[in-house]
Amino acid sequence: MDITIAYQRTLQKYHLKYLALYHALREGILTGSLASGTRLPSSRDLAVMYGISRGSVKEAYDMLLAEGYVNSVVGRGTFVMEQTAMLPDESRINLQNQNPPIAKQKVPALSAWGQRIMQLEKERALYSTPVSATDRDDAHQPMISFQADEVVLEGSSQIAWKSALAAAGKDLQKPSDDSTPAPVNGDQWLREAICQHVGRTRGITATPDQVVLCSGSMEAITLLTQLLIHEQDNIVLENPCYSGIYRAVTASGGRIHAAELDQQGLIPQDWDAKLLFVTPGRQFPTGAVLPLTRRQHILQWAASKGAWIIEDDYDSEFRWAGRPIEPLKALDRAECVIYVGSFSKSMFSSLRLGYAILPVELAQALTAAKRLYDPLPPARLEQRALARFMMRGDYVRHLRRMTRIYRSRYDVFQHEIQPLSELFHWHQTDCGLHAYAIWKYGSAQYHHFMQSARFYGVTWRDAADYQLTPGPPSACFNFAHITEQQIIEGVKRLRQTWDSIKHRIMELS
């Protein structure tokens, strides 16, 4: 075996090779770098390792053996003995002189962007409250979580996806006469498929050179904030909104204006701002759908101010009833809307593919920013597979199938939570994969209810995580990732929780 000891340094002090080797080995043993039970190299191997005679190695080993630092076992080798505590004072002083203390590295002087990132990371850590089995009375029951979780492909969708992956693998292995590198803005086939899909389902007219593929919608949003926001620019965010958008804007130095909402979503104002983030198809997290008149008002505001609108269409693929209103991008005539979409919810969570549809000049800037982070496009196999999946019609069939499944789960959830209407005011919605509710009591009662529910093995997402300013206690219940039976069991546990603490809640009110 190879070992590393301070032989060259001790040789400068002791000059004789066997003495230098003895002190180097002794130091390694006493400082713990050669741990108790370590098998030392044979005398032949150690001699070759350090370019000394085998006799010098044997002499050093004999000295260590005589002083009890090692033990020699015939036929097995030489082993480090267990040592007591630390070096004698004199030896420790000598070693300290030989190894002067290394100055502690200074805390790096981060840029303003880096400092904001670290501050946001500290804030994010405050919301990380994983629930362990020891937090519960009945830990043998599996936890039922209404927090967003992995959604997977099943049945015919899974079969079709595997077929698309196999075909994509063959595509990418074919030799090509074209020496042009893979485009940073994404697979040409997939960008064409996206244009066809949003044209048919969302009424958006776009060309492939207006589409930039990213590793999820958040990468697109983060890069866009870096491209469009100057220090202290006024940026309008819905309140509440997705916390990732808040972090991206804050890290880029934007000054956030928290815009008010009502039952119909964002309330248009004459904001003094250059950028607006909005989720008109289904406001996140409340689920409100922005009416057409408000959409038109927002577009007029952007045109008059020369402002950008980033439209995050995160899960409007799944609609239970009614006709979807055209997205802002489909109504935009001034080319001031950037449309951001994702496949993480419509396909499966680990498929980190999102996209932005934007004016060609801005698409070129976004591509240049992506090139800085990803000189080679990621997930080329998945991109080509998704292109095939969409072009063959499998994506549309998958959406229809999953809409039926999610609608059924939503109906079960809506039916089961009726007895909890005395606790929550539920926001009704005709699309999306989560339900939003406002707690009817005070903050102390809400947190007591949340903590008690953990003991019954059920959790959900506290919507306070999305509030830019203090607001009433509220909750998000995701249902797409769990079965109907789990939904029934989860709501049953919520009712049990309420029954067990109802009197206490009333006393606190």
C-alpha cells in the first residue's frame, strides 16, 4: 500500500535516511495520519517508494517496534499500534515549529449579486422544515403529503415515451455531414413542435427562432431577470407569487413592488416599473383566472411604459371546465410579452425542460446568456425524444389522459374537504394541480393545526412562503401526485386532527 509521510522535510533536519524515515513515520503515527491498525508497506515497497535502501527501512521499523509504535506479525506485516492521546510536550513543540500554523482563509468578498444570493439562501433555509418519523405519534403509517412531489408517467404514456427515447437515441447516433454544433437554444425539432403546440392550444403564433429551451422554466426566468433588470429597477410581482421569481428578481438587484390581487387575480395599476411578472392563466398560488379586460389593460400599460411582461403559464394545460382565455402572448401586438412554459408538470417532474417564447432580438440575447452557463445544450436525448413524442401526437393523447385522471382526483378532493369548510375558505378553480385555501381563524390557531396534523401523518404547503407582505394564513394542497385513496385518507386525517384540537382552537380564538 502507498502512504504519504513527511520524509523530505525530516531528511533536511536529520540527514541520515533511516533517522529521517523513523521520525517521519513516528510523526504520522502520533498525529493520526497513520491511524491505529494501519498496515505499513513492506520494507521492499517502502524502500522503492522513497528511493532508499531496504536496510534503512528495516532499521527505522526496528526503532519503531522497540518504542511500541508498531507491531510486527510474521507472515502478515507491520501494523500501527493504538496510541495514547497526543504527543509529549517537547515533541509537540517541535512539530509545531516544523508546521507553522496556516492562516485562516478570509471570507471571500462577494459581489453585490453574490451577497444577495447568500442572503436569499439563508432566508430559504428558514422554510426548510422536513417532517421526520420521530415527529409523529403513529410513525408506522406512511406520511400523506399534499405538497408538490414527483409526477411520473404511467400506462400508455410511459410506453410511448420509452419508444420516443429509443428513436431519439438512434437519431443522435446517426453520422451527420453537418459539422454545425448542436444549437444552444435547443433542438430544432422540439422548437418546431412547441410552436405547433402553442399555436393550436394557446393561439400563440411563433417561429422556432423565437423559442429558447432551458433547464426548466426557472432557468429561463432567472436568465431573463439578469438580462432585463438594472440595479434598483422597479419590478412588479403578484402578491402572493412563486418564491423562485422573488429570489431571481432580488438577486438581480430589482426593487420589488407587491401588486394587489382579488378574486379575479392581478388588479391593474399604472405602475412606475419596467417589468411585470404575471400568471394570468391561473394565478399562482390562488388559482384566479385573469379576465380578458384586465389582460388588455395590462398590455396597454406595458405598451405605454415600454415595459416587459413575463407571462408564466405553469400548469394551464390541465383544465376541468370552461374555455381557456387567450394568454397575454396571443393578444400581444406590441411584442412586449415573454411567454414562459414548462414540461415539468405536464410530463413528469424530473424532465427539466422549459422554454421561453420571445422577440427574436431578445431570444438571441437569452441564447447568449445560456451559452455562458451551458456551452453545450443539456438533455439533448430528452429534447429530441420530447420532439418525437409531440410530433407523433402522443403528447396530446397524454394530456387528455392525465386531464381525466387529475380531474377525478380533484373531484374526490373537493368532495372530501367539504367538512373542512368551517376551517378554510376554498378558492374554486376550473384548472390546475393544486387547491388554494385561506384559513378562517388566526395565525396561532393555523400553526397549531399544522403541527397537530403532522402527528396524524399529513402535511401541505404553507402558502405564507409565497407572500411578499404579511397576509392571512393560507395553504396549498397538491393532489396530482397521489391516488384517490390517499386523498381520502389524507383528508380523513385532517378531520381527525380538527376533532382532536377543536376545543383548543376555539379557546385560542
